[in-house]
Amino acid sequence: MKQKKVLIHTFSFFIAPVILLAGCVSPMGMTASTSPIEGRKTEIIGKTGGCSNWAGAVFGLWTVKRADINRGIENALLMENDVMIVRRADRRELAMKKGAVLAAEKASVVVMDEVESAAAALPAGKNTPMHELDRGSGIFVKEGKMYLAGSGRETEILSGDVIRSGDGLELKLIRAQESGRMILKKISGDMLVYIDGSPRRPGDNEALDAGEGFGLSRITGDVLLNVRWYERTYYFILFSLHRVYVEGDAARFVKDEAPPASDDARKPEPKKAGGGRGR
């Protein structure tokens, strides 16, 4: 009787979980890019990844949905999870998990003082205004005030308001009463910020100084380069679940600036004389 109980317990706690949660990873393929890039200049932002929706199969015969690889590519181009950027100056790797990649203009990273740290630590209330910084919108400072521009309108951001962007990233606007300085402090999530073309990952006690002319926007990729994708499958007793994972270098297209017109091209062509008929 004891031996039977030992066998049942062994199967329940050790063998059964292994059978239920067994899985495998299957490499599927590689490609140079997800869209044609011939004749177009690209700029690599960083390494990123994304995953498709869940799909399943019952008894290995009937499928339930299909894993959409295009959704995995779209998620990777949003650059919200597992992004790695190499700094050009010192070749350091900056990693981000669950956040957003941003571009800041006329900005600097500053260390917060005690008053600003205390204001940032205050939790957001239920009635705290929330602003969404997504693709197509941007934040700018004009005449000492901060605005969110998007969808054809401008919304003023007040001190204490929270700005959301990406996957879990939240920034809080803090205005110092004495100096009037405006700073954006990360209160949750993670972020990588390009300041004057150089990537930075602000520390816990650092913030973005938003002075006059400040601008902040979201960076997303236009195309994936050096793409790899694979399928991860989890096997259960009666069914299986799988999804497709995509990895690659997120890049954006760079527009070529038109060369300045030469002096000869700027000169108007002389009018031809004798164009009309004589009397």
C-alpha cells in the first residue's frame, strides 16, 4: 500500500508536470529585411523582438487560430519590450524591458533634488490627468508651458500630470515653485532616450530637464533588418499551444536631403527675342 502511494505521489509531483509543461523551440527561418529597402537609406535604432498571438491544436489534428507572424513584426517595430541599444561613444549596451524608446530635443539629464524627489514620489490620484504619448504625437514647451500635440489639437500638461507611453512607461511633470524649472521624472516602466542623437538610460534619481524649446516624441521602427523568427510550442496531454517570436534590428528610413541649387540653376532663363510675327 505504501509503495502504491509513493508511486502516485511521484507521478503527481514530478512526472506529470514534466509531461504537461514539456515544450520545444523550433527555428523557422531568417531574412535580410521585412520589406524591400533597395535604394533607401536606413538607420538602425536597436535590437528588438516581438511575438505573435497564441495558437493551439487539439489532439494534434484540429488547429485553433493561427500564429500571425505579422503581429510579431508589428510588436517588434513598436520597440516596447526587450530593446538593446549600443552607444556609439563607448560601445556600451543599454537594455530596456517594457517601456518606450524616445527622442528628446534641447533636453538634458539632471539629478533631482530632495524637493523634486519628494514630489515625484507622491502617488497619482484617481483624478490625475493622464496623457498618451504614442506614434504621431509629441510633447513640446512653448512660453514656459508644456503641451501635448496630436490628432490636430494641443493639450496643456500641468504640474503633477502623468504621461503614458509604450508598455508601462509613465512620466510625471514636476514644476519647481522657486526656480520654475520643469522636469519629467520616470515613475514606472523603463525608457531609452536619444538626446541629440546619443542614447541614454536615465537613472532612478535622474530626470529630463524640459526647458524652452524642449521636444519629446516616440521612436518606432519602419523595418526589421537581420530578422530571425522561431516557434515555441508547449505540449499538454490533449492539446498544445504555440506562438511565433521575431527578433531583429529595428531601423527607420532616412530621407535624403535635396542638394542646394547651384548659382546657375537659380538664374532665370533669358527670354527668346522675336517670338511674335512681324507686321
